[in-house]
Amino acid sequence: MKNNKIEVEHTHGVTPGLATALITLIKQLENIMADLSGLTGAVEGLSTVVDSAGELLTQLAETIRTTEPNQEALDDLANSIDAQRQELAEAVAAAGGGGPTATPNR
């Protein structure tokens, strides 16, 4: 392929119709590969979001285990959960996941 044009060097036994069909098929495959590259990037972005969510959940579990129960601590923890849920919803939306944004349960 030169300058975005496909050149057929040997046409022995290849009809013009077949050559045209092959050229069309090659162009379609190039488009599919470009789409695949875009999808790969989107999946990598979502993987980052999933990894971050996992870290947040791990930190949250540890905070719950190590915090002595009192109303102020529980309110702070609930506020932290709400903020992290919103952050996660925004990250998913930014990565192309769409969907509704999170709202506090209060």
C-alpha cells in the first residue's frame, strides 16, 4: 500500500471485480483495526477506574474496622462514602461508561 492507495502488482488470474472487492475488504479491515484500537483504549481506561474503585473499597473497609463507633465518626464515614461514590460515577462517565450520577442516600 502506497499513499493510501492499494496497488495490485500481479493481476494474473485476478479479475478487476475481484481486485476491487479485495481492495474494499482491506479498507474495511483497516477501519475495524482503527475501531479496535479505540475500544482497547476505552477498556484500559475502565480498568483504571475499576482498580481505583477497588482501592477505595479496601480503604473504606479498613477505616470501618479501625474506627471506634461514635456518631461523628459514622457521619464522616458516610460523607466520605457519598463523596467517593460521586467521584466514581464521574470517573465512569468520563471513561465513557455513561449512566446516572450517584446521589447520597440521605
